[in-house]
Amino acid sequence: MDDASGLTTILVRRALGLQRADLHEDIATLVQQSLLDTLGVTLAGAFDEVAKRQRDDALSEGGRGAARIIGSAQRLSLRQAALVNGTAAHALDFDDVNLAINGHPSAVLWPALLAIADAHDCSGAETFMAFLSGYEFACRVGLVVEPGHYDRGYHATASVGVLGAALGCARLLRLDEVRTLHAVGIAATMASGLKAMFGTPCKPLHAGLAARNAVEATLWAQKGLTSRPDILECDRGFAKTLSPDFRPQDALADPDRLWIRENLFKYHAACYGTHSAIEAALALKRRGLQDNEIEQVRIRVEKVADTTCNIADPRTGAQAKFSLRVAVAMALLGLDTGDLNLYSAETLARPDVQRLRQASAVELVDGWSAMDSAVILRLRDGSEVGERVDTGVPCANLTWQGERLAGKFTRLTAPLLGQAGSQRLFRAVANFEQEPVRRLLDQCQFA
């Protein structure tokens, strides 16, 4: 296609051309909030079984000790550290989201970049811009291939996120444009991640593998390995192979727009596709409804939710995070959906959760926005009440958002770092651009 000529080069050049002096301060706030949130969920996620297995396996293999495990003074190779930290970042499914890629870019980008920054003693300022460049590139790549890429069954966190992370790593290592194009091309041929793994330990592994592959692709490009410089648009390349959609015009449109402004944060420890329904259920709960008044629950969602978070009868805590019926039942019962321990077989076995889950039906709607959801309750007296919420709309009040994220961060990290340690890490994130990255990671060790 003529309008796709040079697409990869244009998007890489734009991302590398972002300059700190040109950014409004809301961008700095959003990057800082993403870092804070990612560190919080990574530290808490380090105790998840899949993350522990990755860490133990990496330590058993040894390494040159170039980069630290987040939460530990132990060091691994660059590739191992990116893998372990990326897996931990996504282990709880509590990390931030961007709908441009239908995935979780931060859980791939930060682990890859922090590994390189730790090993190469990079500054926070350099790493800040590397993150933003990689984030924006990932979102533009997502626009090229969505929605068909996600609908086809690819977990875009990994398959698109690896390209963004490779670009970010290339910027951090100061590769020129040509070698950055090769890094992106190498990453593209390593891209994978299947949605069929949702609800299994392989889903968080996707983020770890993508972070590792991004680091590896960039290091190979730095050493002279070459690839195609037109991997997004070429025949049998990334877009035309991995998606029935090919939308270069969407990726090239509005070149000054920064997609970090569309970043969405999680306050419920479940798939983001359940969050609108949870918020709608919570709004109904605030009306004073008691669960024994509820006879039937209807959950209306956009049809894409059927392939992400519609496990009808989950049997494990991991599967519960991808069940609209269970998420709504827990919210209607007034359970704390931000509590990591809530998502368990014990919760699923509760009679009240079972009753509301079994009384629930999911209705798929065509044409709603991706996160739009409604919960309608039929009560025992025959009346109906409902609420509709769309958590796909970014928060406009960054101060309020920051306060809410600070509460989440403290809740996740204070039990691990101690209250004083949690506050020290919080301050280190606030000063991220002014310090070497190693000083931030110094504050990430468990008490």
C-alpha cells in the first residue's frame, strides 16, 4: 500500500524525536504515576508462584550479575532480570492498561528499561525519555493492527509490547535510527503471546518474555545483527501476518498526540475488562441493596469481553480474575476487589458468591466502547435497577488519580518494605528524573 510506505521508519523517527523540553508537565506526572504503580505491583507480584519460579530458575542458572531483581539485592544477567521482573510486574494482573494496544505496556517497558539502566548506570532522566518513546511507539503499533490482532487471539501486552520495549531500550542505549530499526525488526520476529493463556500462569509470563526479548533484540542490534527496516508494513511482516487489520493511517494520524494520556490504572486486582462492571455493581451496592434482595443479575458488555474475561465457572483464583460473573458478585457483596487475597478458591466456594454467580448472565453487545458495561439487577419484589459505567475514559484529575495510586502503592508495598521503606521508595519515584536509576532500585529491597 502506497500510504504505508516507510511506516516503520516514520514511527521510529517520531518516537526517537520526542524531547523532554517539549513536554507538558502532565506527561511527567503520568510517567511518574506509571513507574510508581509498576513498582508497587512488581514488588507485590514477586511472591506470586510463577514469579518465584522464574526467579529461582534464573538464580539456579547463575549469571554475570548485571541487573537487580526488583525487591532484592540479588543480581542477574540483563535478560534474566528483565524476564523475572516483567513476570512479577504482570503476575497479579494489577498493572496499568492502554486500549490503543489492548494491553499492558508498562509491565513490559519498565522491567526491560530498569534492567538496562541498572547495568549501565543510566540516569532517571534518560530512562524517563526511553520509557515515553517506547510507550508511544507501542501504542502506534497497536493502532496499526487493532482490533483484529487482539481478536485473532494475540495477547498484545507481549506481541506489541515487545516492539515498544525494544525501541525504548534502543533509545536508552543510544542506538542510532538504523540500529533502532533493526532492534524493532528483531523484536517483531520474536513477538508472541496467546490469549488462550488468560487465567493461567502463562499470562504473566508473557510480559516477562516480552521484556527479555526486547532487551535481547536491542543488544543484538547494538552488536550489529540486522533485520528488515520495514517490518510493520512489509509483505508477510508484523502487521499483515498477525492481524486481518492493517491501519497505517490510524497510526500516522494526529502525530503530536501522546498516548500516555490515555493510560488507565487498576484499582481492582482483576482483568481490566471487568472493571466497568465492578464499578457499576459498587454503585448499586451504595444504594443500600442487600444481596438477599437480588434475584437475577444481567451484565451487559461489549462483545470483545467474551474472549478476555467471561470465564463462566472459574475454579482457581487466577481464573476468577477473568470472570465477569464472579467480579460482579464480589462487588455486590461488598467484598474488597482490590484485595489480592480475595481471588482464591476459598472465595469462589463461598455460598453467597456461588449464588450470585449462578444468578448472573452475561449479555454481549455490539458497538459499545470496549470497556463500557452495565449491570442490571432484578430484585425479589419484581423491580429492576441498573448502572452503566465506562472505565475506558482516562481520569482528567491527575491529582486525585495520584492520591488514589499512592494509597494503592502503600497498601502493596508497606507490608514488604515497612512503612518507612515504602515512603522512601515513594519519594525516590518522585525524584526519579533527578537521580541515577540505581538509587531508585536501592529503595526496592524487602525489609
